[in-house]
Amino acid sequence: MADFSFDRIFEKLNILGEAAKFDVSCVSSGVNRKGSGKAGTIGSSVCSGICHSFTADGRCVSLLKVLLSNDCVYDCKYCINRRTEDKPRVSFTPEELAELTIEFYRRNYIEGLFLSSAVVISPDHTMEQMCRVLMILRRERGFFGYIHVKAIPGASPELIELAGRLADRMSLNVEFPGEEGLKKFAPQKKKENIFGTMKYIEGRIAEDKDTWIFKKRIGASRNEILLKEDNLPELYGTQQYMPKSYGTKDFKSRNFVPGGQSTQMIIGATDDSDKKIIKLTESMYKKLSLKRVFYSAFVPVNKDPLLPTVPPPLLREHRLYQADWLLRFYGFSADEILDDEDPYLDLEFDPKCTWALRHMELFPIEINNADRDTLLRIPGIGVRSVSKIIKARQSRSLDFDDLRKLGIVLKRARFFIICKGKTMGPMDGDPAFIKANLSYDIRSVGVTSGYVQLSFFDSNDKELLPRQTTGGERGVM
């Protein structure tokens, strides 16, 4: 970095790193790629996690999460970088940001790059500058580490194509659950540009996958299909954009955005219900093959009469993530989670528990007979627990002690299951009775009454609260 001013670069980093913190769609790569081991190359990419997060194998992973520039031409009312906001405006040059990434990697500060930017001059100009960063890292510096890049809505397909060939994952924010939110808070952003770019990325991912599967059947290698030198000018327009590593064994797995794409929505700035949010999420998973949808509770960083002054409860964001998991891993549909009568998620109970309490006619479920899809519907039993149950019951019938040994927490599940035809203590299928006891469990661990010291000797199987009646009616504690 001898050609650059350290002080100036770190001044930019402080400003642009702070400006990037509101983008939460920083996710694991889903990509395994070893470095070439050749002189002049650096880094590798391993399936990992988000910035400052622990991965499944116990590693803490960090990405350099930064904007290329905060000098935005848009005036989105909710954005800290909007044009009319009185704040310092700075931009990295592509060379500066690429050099900063390499130096941070060499010092073991980071394992990859999360690159976004405000819209400078135009979408095409901004995307071209971001592609230049990726080109320097991949072509000139031989960087094999993980790169996540934010696509700019409305940028030309040629630039999206180039970025997709160089990055591991791409994302693009839909901003709001409805078009009304865009018109109200971000009138310069267009729904057709956002979803048009997302659809293009999805189409290119699918096309690469289908081409590879077809060619594999006739014996062609991935290198011949995707990385053949004489095909690259068609992809990038001119030979100068062609990464020198392409067409060699260094990047044999370099297909279009191998880690897929994701998106992000702002929650609570508009009156959109949770039902509308979940319906849009379900549609994007089906039609755009997204890897993840992220939900960001609105933070009032600007003063504007159109913006709400009170942010939504963070618990709402948490419940949306839980509902998202039900869509992706538990076989639920959006219409099952919420309906017109209940368009908002319950903040006291998680979405699966709320669904079960509305459908007590399906419970209790016999653990030893239920199929996988049915087991996934039981509150308190997750995907891994279901796999353990199915494997264990191949050799024996399970009882509640067996479930404990498998590591299954019965605090919630006991109200919805039976083992060998028996319940775990007194059982009452009345939703009010179950809610009262589940609420009691929440209070007993200090969620609503302050923190408590946990003990290794605490039991998960607390004595049930008795049914209380007042005037002949059932009461809820």
C-alpha cells in the first residue's frame, strides 16, 4: 500500500464501514474452493458464515463489510446515505479497496469481502466500479477468498454478468414488502428494475446449472462448458475484461454466482402486515430460487415527517425469521402460518407453536408412528431432532426417557406428543391451558422478570400449572 495514504484510506474505511452496517444480508458463501497453491495467488473460500459469526465447525468468520461509496444520487427517506443528508461524502477507488482487502486478509483480519455501494452517478457507473474491484482482486491479485457483492438495480446485464462470474454470492434489496413503500420512501427506485435484475440473476444461475447437467451427460467438462477462452469475449464484450485465471484449472468451478442470491426487506417503516411479508417471501423463494430473505427492523436514522418515529419491536423481526424457517425447512406454506383473521405473528409464542394451538385437533401425535412431515409440525422439535427420532426408532420404540437421551427438550413438545400411547404427566388439550403453562415456563427463566442464574440442576420438566376456573369458565394465568 505504499502508493496510498494510510490515514486517508482508514478515514474512508471508518465512514464507509459505518454506512454499511445497516445491510444485514451478509451471509455464508455456500462455496468450497481451494486456492491454487501457485505463486502469486492468495486465499481460499470455505462454506462459512456472516461477519463476526460462528460457523458450524466452530470458526469465527469475518468479512470486510464496506461500501465502495456513500455519495448517492438517490434521496431515499429512510437511508443514512441519501443525497440530502448533511454528511461527509467519500469513495474508495477500486484500487484502494482491492488493496485494503488484500492487506486485511494477509493480516488475518478477514476471510473475504462483502461489497456494496450507494448509487454514484448511475447504476451502470456504480456497477462498473464494483466490477473493477472484483477484477483487480481475482485477476491481478489472484484472490480466491469469498466475495459477496450487492447488485445495483437497473444496471446493464453485461455488468451483472461480469460481477456474477467473479463473485461467490450476489444480493439485491427489495427494500419494502409492497410497491407503495417504494413510491413513498424511495421514489427513484423502481419495482421493475429490482425484480428484473433479480430475475436475470436467477435465470443465469439456472441456465449455468442446466447447461452443466446437459453437457456432463455427453462427457464435456465444466472447464470446456463455462471457461473456454473463445467464449469469454461473448460474455464480457472485450478481451480486456477476461480474468487471466479463466480457461485454466485454477477456476474450473467458476460458474455464475455459485453461492446463489439473497435479498433484504425493511420491516416496520410501512403498514404492511406480517402476512403480506411472508407471502412475498414465499413467492420469492419459489420464483427466484433465493437462498435467503433477510428482515431488517426499521431504524430511524433520519428525520422525515413521513417516517415513523418509533421503531418496531425487534421481537417482530425475530418472529419473521422463525416463520421464514418454517417456509424453508418445515414444509409450511404462508397461508398456514398467517391468514386474514390473524395477519400478524404472535409476539409471545413462536409461529409453529401458534399454528399448533390453532390446530389442536391434530394433536397429540404418537412419536413412534408419525412420519417426518408430521414430526416437523410438533412445537419444540426441530429438523435435527426429527432425524434423530427417525433413526432411533428403527431399532426400538421410544419413550420420554429416550427422547431426553437424544437431547430433545420436552418443555414445549410434551403438550403435543405421546410415546407408546402415554402422555408425559397430566395432559389437557385446551389451548388456554397450554398457553398458561408455556407462559409460565417463559417467566420462570427470567424472560419477562429479569435475568436469573442458570443451574446445571434445573429441570426442563416443571410441574404443570393447575387449571383455574372462575364462574364456571376456564381462566388463563
